[in-house]
Amino acid sequence: MPRYAAFFASMNVGGNRLKMTELRDALEREELEDVETVVASGNVLFTFDERPSDGLSEMLAFIVNDRFGFPTFAAVRSKEEVRAAIMDNPFHGEGDDKFVHTLFLDREADPDQFKVMMAAYEGRGPERVALGDRCLYADYGEGVADSKLTKAFIERKLDRQCTGRNMSSLKRILDKMG
């Protein structure tokens, strides 16, 4: 059976507090195997029957909302997709790994909407952004905390849900996937 990584959005930020042991237990009750959490920010590794990651994303988001009472988005990616999230990122290797991110989207972004988003962002910050396969790549060269390229901005402009991880986290997760 294949190994997957789930990247939950808005987990353990704001009011959406959840112990990773509780999340792991809930997912194990749903017949996911070898469930492992990585850091307390909603990164989960698991083994499950091979299926499209979109269906797994919906299933995991439903479980969290049903069991813990808050809506979330879960970007589920296979080991190969996690590797691609690192290797296909055009800013990987150029900037600091903690500032270079892959922002996973719930589905493919419309290229025209991406252009509109970038036009709306022009002059607001120094970030570099590129469109990928069900993701955006971003180099937050001066840091993420004060950036105006926020999750809310991206979601509003692209009409997509997203959650991001930096290169350091993605490399650690890929390594744990075996």
C-alpha cells in the first residue's frame, strides 16, 4: 500500500487547537495505517489503499470536522508528489529553506486567475511566486511573518483553498516517508 502525506490547513493556529495524538487516534480508527504525525502543525503520514489524493483530502477534512468540530482543508500527496513539491520548486536551492515554500492547493489553479492575483500583488512585497501543479511556489525572501502574500489573499484571488510548507519541513517529511 502506498504512503501518503497529509498537510492540514489552519491546524493549531487561531482557535483550532488539536493534540496530534488525538488526530492520530482518530485517523487510525478510520483504517489508516502507520499513522505518524510530524511536528504539531498538522502534518500526517499514513499508509492507505491506493486512490486519488483528492478523495483522501475530502475524507480527512470530513473526519477532522466531524470529530473535532472545525473545518479544515487537507492536501494529500503521495511520496512522489512530495518529492516534486521540493524538486519542481524553482526557488529551491536559491533561498533559505525556511523561507521557500510550496503552497498546496485543493485543485489546479486557473492560469488566468493566477495572473490576476499576481497583478493585484504587484508592488506589495518582494516575494517571488510561480504556478505549479496543484500548488504555488513562493520565495518569502525576507520572511513569512510580515508578508502580505497571505493564505487569505491567495485563497480569495485564486478561489482555491491552500496550505503551505517550507522546504525544511518538506525535506523532513519526504525523508520520513522512506
